[in-house]
Amino acid sequence: MGWIWTVFAAGAVLLWAISLGRILSFPAPTCVPPCPHFMPPLRGDRRSRNVLLVVAHPDDESMFFAPTILFLKSKGHNIHILCMSQGNADGHGITRKEELYHACGTLKIPREQVKVLDHPKLQDGFHEKWDHGLLAELTMEHIQLWAIDTIVTFDSYGVSGHPNHQDVHHGICKFLHGNRQGNIEAWELASLNILRKYSGPLDIWLSSLISSSSSKQPIYTLVNSSPSRSYEAMAAHRSQWVWFRRLFVMFSSYTYINVLQKL
């Protein structure tokens, strides 16, 4: 039986290496399969979009959304980040806020395009219930402030199942429902099952296949051709850069790819 496990392990390592090689072979962040209809430049004089990434805590942007950020930056779009809390569950909110600014610096997002809120009704915690109406109002304020035309955020499960992530999703949905002008395009980051979530670069094959075969709903796989950028951004969150998060970033498929679907 020992040789069977040896062969299995060798095969897994080989597949991991092939998958990583496939990701690194792209010269720049890319959409697989290539699709000119995904977030094209807007009409008129503006050639780039103003994209608002709405997250719950500092480090969400690096841990989960780095492939999306790097892809959109490579296309010349302007990225703004609205973080709904300082992540103060352990009393390190001020530190984590500054770490977010440093991480955004590694991702080439200017400090003035990043906003971290500290609202008394939006405090970090698994047992904290965030008001969806308040989230919608705050989102609307920053959409108007930054002339946003596109939103990216969590889906209803929130990748990790964190209630704050889920509340952010529902807050964005509430905003979109009340936005009668219908002038905001919104995308959500797909939550993956646990096998795909911790498959690292291997998930590029299945995600690409799903994106290619999807006909009912637009689904796009964004590939991070420089995974080291994800590591660098996450490492900027020094208070959170503990051993299990280092392992997460290494084995998480969110380091290598993002699957976005229309919200």
C-alpha cells in the first residue's frame, strides 16, 4: 500500500507544478477564456472604469481579491476600496487600518482611494449583525464621492462564511435594489467548496472549464500571473501574518485565481 500513496503524492505534486506553470506562463493578469466583453472600457471620453471593491475587514482585499485587483489594474481601471470596519475584534483596529494602506501600496492603489470605516454599528465580529440599510447608505455615499460605475464584492456565502462578509453582500444587494438609475454594474466573488478552495493553482482547470461552458450567467475566471504579489500584499498585514494564514495564502485558490459572476 505504501507505493500507492507514494505514486499518489508524486502525481499530486506534478499536477500542482503543471498548474502553477500554466498560471506563471501568462505574461500578465488575464481572463480565461479571453473575453473582450468582460468589463470593457465605458462609452464616451472615459477609457477606464472607476471600480469600488467593498470588503468587510483589512486583509480581505489581499487574501481573497488580489487576482481581481491585479487584473483590473492591468487594464487601466481605477480601483477604490471601501472597507466597512477596522477589523478591531482583537483590539488591533488602528494597526490593521495602517496595514491596509501598506498592502494597497503594494497593489499600486493610492492611499486616497482607500477608505476604512469605524462605525459603531459595524464592528468586526462573528456575532456582530451589520445593518444592511446602513451598509447600502455608506456604499452610496462613496459611489457618489468617487463617481463609481462598477462594484466588486463578496457573494452571499462570503468565501469563508464570515457573517460580516455576508452582510456586506446583502448591503450591496440592498443598494442595487434601490438604485433606480441602474447605472452601476456589480460583480461578486464566487465562494468555492472546500476542495477547490484549498487546491491552490489546480483549480484553474475546473474554473476555466466552468467559465467557458457557462451560458445562463456570465462567469469569468481571472488569473493572477504573479502569485508573489498576493504574498507581498498579505505580508503587509503584519499583525495577521501568522503561520496558518501563510499556509492559507500558499494553498488557497484565491491567491491564484478569482471567479467573478454578475450580481
